[in-house]
Amino acid sequence: MKKIIVAADSFKGCMSSSEIGERIAITTRKLFPEVEVTVLPISDGGEGLVEAVVKNGGFLRQEGTFCDPQRQPLTAAWARRGTEAVIELAQCSGLGLCHPRNPALATTYGTGLQIKAALDAGCQTIYLGLGGSGTHDGGCGIAATLGVRFLHQGKTFLPTGATLDQIEALDLSDCELFNSGARLICLCDVTNPLFGTNGAAQVFARQKGADEALIAQLDHNTEQLTRKVETWQKCSLAAQPGLGAAGACGLMLKGVFRCEIRSGLEQLLHWMRLDEQLTHADLIITGEGRIDSQSLQGKVPLGILHHAQAANVPVLAVCGQLGIAKTALLEAGFRDVLVLQKPSMSKQESIRQAPRRLQEEWAAWLKRNQSIDRER
């Protein structure tokens, strides 16, 4: 082998995408210094998106003071390349910023401040990565920051998940996004609708701290507001896939701002010129913290696999935990799978030892397969 690409998603709570790549690179250099390792930090639009486009997409890091989901001051980053901006919703509205976790009260207002900063800097195309949110405000916080006024009994207020059903009218006359003429593109790789059995509240609110009663309330409130926005904006939102991402942010982003929705992974791979880099690669390594049946339904490993197969490049999967038969992954087209968690390990122990285990497993595999050639 002459060149290896590492494009793995983060192992959440354990290793970032960059750290996974760097540990593989260090191990490779020790064993075979002549082998080139290219690390491509990967994100599907959630956490790590800004880091990824700054490292490999030609964007420059920008920092500013915004606010967290409780509207407390927060320093956060976004990325800029000319008149393009990349904003990661998790930077200001992420689950890890919610103390305590309560999607009924958390707001995306801080993310709106980041979009406003990009507009003020003259950006005309704004990519917003949806993922990793701790909020469920239907994107109302973002909209409020950009000049949308939400009215209840004739007074302006800032809606959150608990009060979405109280919105009686929208005033769009001072909306900054409309006035700027900028284009909003949302990056998302989930297909959940706004409400219902597979909707934002039923699928995601529990991990954000909601109990069953609150989940039902959030789902009801989201449906109520969806029906109103469909009437006011003369649009159809309820059945559109993906609008339930990031606490039903698509309700405002699509219903009011008419955003375009794209695959976060595919957009990132375009920025990173993955297909071009694959023409010179002998192996690509991808993976995520847990590989299971969902991994074969459109998540990062499958997306990488499809691009690699088109270029006839073998794909090695690596994961902390394997929740599917290895044979299913081999049949899907992966060359092999490295699993870091041993059967005797607890979850906590496997997380703690994952960095060391990654280097051990990769070193052993590389020694056995160093002569592998790309499948031309």
C-alpha cells in the first residue's frame, strides 16, 4: 500500500474524527513510514462539521460571542470561504450545552446569532449543519434572531418547545434573511418528519431529557404550529422527510425561509474532494462508535463505502461496538471490520481503552494486509 485515507465519524464521548485518523496515522508511520495517510475529519452535518471544513474544505475559522440554549454567553466558531459560511447548529444549540437537559425550554437563538454574524460579514450562501441539538423549538429561536416576530395576544415573545402552540401570528416584515437575499442550505442526513410516530419529539426528545408526558406535549405543539404555518405560508410541511431534524428546525427553516435541504455527508465529501483523492488511494478506513443495522441505511460508513466502490478502493470499517453480524458488513462490500470492544469489557472500560485498542487492532491488521492492492 502506498496511500490510505481515514474518513471515520467520531466515536461520541470517546474519540473525535480527527483523533481516530491521527492515531491510525501515527501507528502506520511507525510500521511503514513510506505509506501516506490522509486524514479527512467527517461529519454528517452535526458535531465536527466546522472542524472538518476548516481542515480539508478550504474554509477559515471564525469565532464570536453568541449564546447557549439557555441564552447564556458562549464563544463559538463558524467557518467562512469567500461569501460562503458553514454553521454547525450544535456549536450553540447542542445537547452537551444543555444544563439541565430540558427541550421544553431550550432555544436555538444562539445559532440564529451565528447566522446573523455570517450575514453581517457579507456571506450570501449559508450552510447550516443540523444535528446534535438539545433543543425542540421548531427553529423559532433562529427565526427570532433573524427578525421574525412571534405574536401571542398581540405581544411579541420567544417561543420554545413548551409554547409553540401559543403562536397566533408571524410578522416577517423585518426578516434579515429575506432582506439580505442570502441563500440558506440545511445539511441533514435524517429523514424524520416534524411530528408523529417517527417525528422529532417521539424519536429524539427522550435523549434530550423529556419524559413521556413532555414528549407528547412537544409532539402536539409541533403539529399545531405546523398546521398554522402551512396555512399562513401556503405550503405543505407535515409529510416532508428530514424537517424533524434538530428539534423540528425544519418547521421554520423550510416553512418560512424556504431553505434547501441536502445530505450533510455528501456535501462534506464534495468539499473534501473525496472522489478525486480516491483515485490515488489503496485503502479507505471509515466507521463510527457503533455499527449496526442503521449503519447500512445511509449513515457515514455506507456513504463512504458507495464512493469507494465506485473507485474500486477497498474499505475497512472500524467501530467501538458491533451490533450487527460481521457477515452482513462483508456482504455489503466492506473488506473487513475491526471491533475495539472485547466481549469481556464493560461499556465504560471499552470507551476508556478505545484509543489504545484502535492502535493495537490497526497495527495487527496492517501487518497482515500491508500488501493489499486497490481493486482495479
